[in-house]
Amino acid sequence: MAEDDGEERESLVKTDSMESRWVYQLDDESEIEDDDDEDENDDEVSELKIGIDSEDEDVVAHRLIRTGPRVDSFDVEALDVPGTHRHDFEEFGQWRSTVFFFQTLGVVFGDVGTSQLYTFSVMFDKAPIKEKEDVLGALSLVLYTLILISLVKYVLVVLWANDDGEGGTFALYSLICRHAKVSLIPNQLPSDARISSFRLKVPSPELERSLKIKERLENSLGLKKLLLMLVLAGTSMVIADGVVTPAMSVMSAVDGLKVGISSINHEEVVMVAVGFLIILFSVQRYGTSKMGFIVGPALFIWFCCLAGIGIHNMLKYDRDVWKAFNPIHIYYYFKRNKIEAWYALGGCILCVTGSEAMFADLCYFSVRSVQLTFVFLVFPCLILGYLGQAAYLMQNHGDSAQAFYSSVPSGAFWPVFIIANVAALIASRAMTTATFSCIKQSTALGCFPRLKIVHTSRKFMGQIYIPVLNWFLLTACVVLVCSVPSISEIGNAYGIAELGVMMMTTILVTLVMLLIWQINIITVVAFLVLFMGIEFTFFSSVLCSVADGSWIILLFAVVMFLIMSVWNYGSKLKYETEVKQKMSMDLLRQLGPNLGTIRAPGIGLLYNELVRGIPAIFGHFITTLPAIHSMIIFVCIKYVPVPVVPQNERFLFRRVCSKGYHMFRCIARYGYKDVRKETHQTFEQLLIDSLEKFIRREAQERSLESDGDGDGDIDTEDESFSRYLVAPNGSFYSLGVPLLTDFKDTNKHNSEPSTSGEVRPDTPSDTSDPEQSLDRELSFIRQAKESGVVYLLGHGDIRARKDSWFLKKLVVNYFYAFLRKNSRRGTANLSVPHSHLMQVGMTYMV
């Protein structure tokens, strides 16, 4: 039965766990292999790590090993969380594929589809039409902007820079963090590289350039900070985009009332737009799956309308608009209009709004579905729509203020108006869902305060809803609509937000090309120069009109940037302080197995953020409590820069001190896309089962070692086995995995004073009867579990020292403290009863 469940999970997840792959191995980290399995899986490497708590991992050499089929070292029954990988969608039948097609339309392409409502109107507001050639020039500019940015850059290039199915600014950042240690919070472990999602490459001559870039990034604190600032700036622009997209889309759609009802005034249009915005954000909680399928057919009708109206207008007004595909008309347009043509670029960029949503919303859908839908439906309909509007304007220059609605045939106006407003509401959801996804990623990577996240789909775990952010975006949208008077000014704000995200994406994708893809340097330079040149030209145009009201969106983006920067800065200070003030292992050894107090039956799960060492908060527990639990497990909930961590690789255990202390460290690793929906009972059971498997494997490896060592003092090199790989460049790479090298090397270093070392003496009972010792320890764990599990929570706060700079005091004591006080607790997802909680507060001076 367990094998059937495992096969089912494997078919759902498809983490390439059955394929051999190359990973980096640290010389002082031994992997464990069973002699019984060595013949079948000669290269098999277990994820389980046995050893003592040590700081020596920071200065070790890397080597390359090849791993075979991944072994479930803990043999834990995984949580049945379907949809943990983007390939879930690839196994659906024809009906499900049709449903998925409409969901893709409804979530991803609404924004780029509704750009037809306002692109020409904003362009010709900045550069009025003087003759027919102006229409052809503007149309040519729109067509090639759409082709270069939306099609070439995003669909053909950027979508492939996804992080195992995840898109967006922080997905790019996590992809870079996985290949280079550029995170400012130093909680990376070498064992993280053995998670099956990492997929590092075999060394080759082509790696030389990327290795130099990697070394430069890792050794330069300034470059690390610069990279993080770029990511935070891009994320703040995404959030700003989530505000201006609903405002622009809804206002431009409702503005069609001025064409249908000549007596209506602007204030009444604004009131209708506010009502639509309230409705939009009120239904957001129903999720992407439900809403995506509902609005998908409506958006399909919208794209068909665009194509139909475009064909009608070309046949009726002017068929020569096809000449706009000749880029010479762009040159003539700038030659005639000069500075006005440059201002018109701020309106032209609106034709590609929503391109970033295609990448940011990738976590909801597969790359293939987004690409195919865009190329075969969205892109042709957009081209036909713009051609039709241009054909109408060739004969009706005076209707450029309402270019779209004026070009609609009179008999179809009201049906198209209704469909356009529905499509505008859909478009608003495109960047809202992208904002939710981006915030979740940034929270998991420690760059945004924790918020309540609601998972709206039981089947697809990437579909989320953030209530606080939802109502915050609604408030900001209403303020923007009521305070900025014209569509043109909102469009300028829209261009600023969109271009800010695009430029950050261009820089990060360029870094991905150099560091990860390792493609020809000429191609990389061409990509950077071409798209940064185009986007910076557009950005210079919209910045010149920033005083017209679009400064509001810039101010909003700056505020979000400061919030993320303060949170990241405070989190980094807190973590570094906890590392510096952690307890000495020598002190624990002096206290003895009883820790200087009474050991009461039960298990204490002490939550902390340290991946190494004993947190200082533990000292407060043993000094303030009359007794401490007979078993202590230091639990660290850690997010690693991968979308998903398979359940069988979730827990990493290490023993703290000798067996008599009954103390362990558990690092529970999650990807930024993982759903922590397990109850505290389920989490406890998984953790205890994993601990038991860890102890069994530890005993098994000790037994194998004692069987192979007659006097127990053989040098580690004698028990290693040699296998080598000849790389393409002729270099030799050792594939040898010494047995329990980490255990032996650490014991050798224990003769030296250390704050984190450990002495693990073998007691007579351990050496004489290992099986009896194993049974006793497992029995001890079960008895402690039956006595109860208590969660020991330490709330560590930071305060700036009295002699600190005023700015540091302001940031740490007020801004960061306010954010931390109002953010969600890290253990809130476990829903632990208050009777099982024990909390101690501690303040660090930084």
C-alpha cells in the first residue's frame, strides 16, 4: 500500500527523483550508503545526514558527486498535497485541457488584451494626428513594440528563465541564489544543494565564465546588496502595477459611456468605476481556478471581438494599414513630429502592459500553455485589433480621444461595451494575482513581512489570496482613480510602473544567462543592449510627464521599497545577532545531561531561526523554568530558494551533544511555493517518524563502521572507495564518498576548544550491544511522545544600542518593530493549542 501511494505521489510531482544527476558535495560532509544496496545502486547517495552540530561547514572544499535514484532516507509517508509541481497540468484529458485553456486566458492575458482600450487614445493625446502618415507611424511603433517586447522578449526568452515553473522578480532572484550564495541572510547549508530541485550542472569549459561571475558575486558584499536592491525595486513596481492596472483598465472601459451617453460627465464615470473596483476586489477571494474558468470564456469572446472589429474596419475604411509593418514609417513618424513623437512613446508602451503578468503568473500555469495561447490566439487578435483602429482613424482623425469605442460599429456598441467592461475587470485580476504570487515569494525569502495567505484551490497549491493586501490594493486604486483626473495621466503612471518591472527583469534575466544558462556572450550582450535600450528610451519619455499626477504611483512604489528594505535589514540584523550570541557547547557539557535542572517527561520543540548552534533563548528556558523536557528538538523552519521541497526531503536531523542529552536539531525545509497546511498533530507525527528513521540509520552506519574497522582507528582514507569522472575539459573529479567521514573528522577536531563542537563518546552499552541501545533510545522517544509535546517559542526582538546612529535607531526601534508587531507569527500555520505553548521573550541589542 505504501509503495502504491509513493508511486502516486511520484506521478503527481515528477521531481526527476528517478534520474541520476550531478550535485556538489562538500568534502567534510559524508553521505551514507548501505552495503546491501551498493551493487544495485552503485552511485546512490542518501539525503540523510548523520553527524554532530558543527560550524566547520563554512570553510570546506567542494567536489562533484553523481547521485542515482533518490532514496527516502526517512521513509516518512508524505503529505498528500496534490499540485505540488507545475507538471500537474500536463496529464489532464481533453476536457481538463479546455478548462485550463480558459483559465489561462482569464488570469494571464486580460491586461494585455484590454490595452486596446487606451493605447491609441493616450498616444494621440500626447502627439495629435496631423495627417494619415501619423496614424501609420504610430501603428508601426505599436506593432514593433508588441513584437519585440511581448513576443520576443517575454514569450520566447523570459518565460524560459522560470524557477522550476515559478515566474516573477523573486523567482529570478531565488534562481540566482540557488547557484550563488548572494543572500544577505547567511542561513544556507551545504545540504540544501542536495535537494532534488537544485539540478546543478557538470563542470565544463563553458562554466569558466559563470564560475568567475559566481565568485565575484559571492565575495562582494556591495554586489549582493545591489542585486537585492534591484529585486526589491522590481517587486515594489509589481505591487505598484497591481494598483494602477485596475485603475487604468476599469476607468478606460467605463469611459466608453461618454461615447454611448453624451450627457454623462466625468464625475459620474468615476463613481461607476469605483463601484466596479469594489466588486472586483470583493470577488477576488474566490480564487484563480473558480474565477479563471468563469471569466475565461468572456475573455475569449473579447479577443474574438477585437479580431472581428479589426477586420471589419480594415475592409470598410482602409486596407493600406498593412504598410505599417514596414519599420520605415517609425522613422518618418519621428522625423515629422520630433519631440511630440518622443512623448508619444509613453502611450505606446501601454500596448505591452500585461507582458510582465505572463511571467509573474507563470506559477499558476505551465510555460507551454502560456506560449501557445499567446502565439495562436492573443497575438493575432491584438494585431488585428490595432490594425482596425488605425484603419478607422485614417478616415476619422477627430475621434482619436476615444479611438477604440469610436471604431466600434454602432449596432454592436453596447454589447461590445459590456464585454469590454468584463474584460477590464479580468485584466485587473491579472496583476492582482501576480502581486499575490510575488508577495508570497518575497515573504518566503525574508524580504516582506509575513501576512495571512489563503489557498483558494485544494488541487493547485500555487493559487493564493492575501486578504490584507487585497483590501490595501482596493484602497490605493480608489484613491488613484479619484485623485488623477484623466486617462492620459493614469496611463503615464501605468507606464512608469510597467517599465520599472521590465527593466529589472531584463537585468536579472541577463544575469541568469551569464550565470546559469552559460550561453554565448555576444547573445547576452545583444539581449541586454537591445531591450535595455528600448525600455530606457520609453522610461525617459514617461519620466518627463511625472509631474502630471503619475508621481503618486512613484511615491507608492518608494513606500513599498522602504517597507521591504527595512524588513530585510531588521531580519538580517536579528539573525546575525542570534548567531553571535548563541550558547556555547562547552557550557552544555559542563551542565551535564540534566542541563543543570530537572528533565521532565515529554518532548519540547524549541522553534528558532538558527541552522547551526544553540540559540541564546534556550538559556532563558533552562534558567527560568523549574524543569525542562526529557527530549529537546531545536526546530528551524527554513525556506530554501526552490519552489518545492519534496516531503521525503523535508526534514534534516542532527544530534546535539552525546546520546545522554537526548537533544536534536531538526531543520524543516520548505520551498517558497510549498503549502504549510499541516496541523500540529500531523507535523509532530512526521517529525517524530523522521527522527526514528534518523536514529535507525545512524545505528546502522555505526554498525557498518564497527564491522569494517577491526581496531576502530583506521584512517578515513583507507575506507573510502575511488570512482572518478573525466569531464569534457579533461579534468578528473572524484566520486568517492567516505563512510562517516564527517563523524570521524569532527571527533578529531573535538580536542580543540570549540563553541559548537561535540564529544560523542561511545558508551559501553553502545559498543557491546548496539541493537539494545537502539531499542532503548527508540523506546525513550515513544515514551516522551506519549507524555506530550510542548512548543517552546522564543520571541526575539532587537533594539538599537544607545550609541547607535539616529537613523539606525529610527529604523530598528520604530519602523522594524512596528512591522514585526503587526506581521503574522511564523508558527501561526500550525494552529497549536494554547495549552501546548510556552513562550519566552528576549531582546537583543544591536
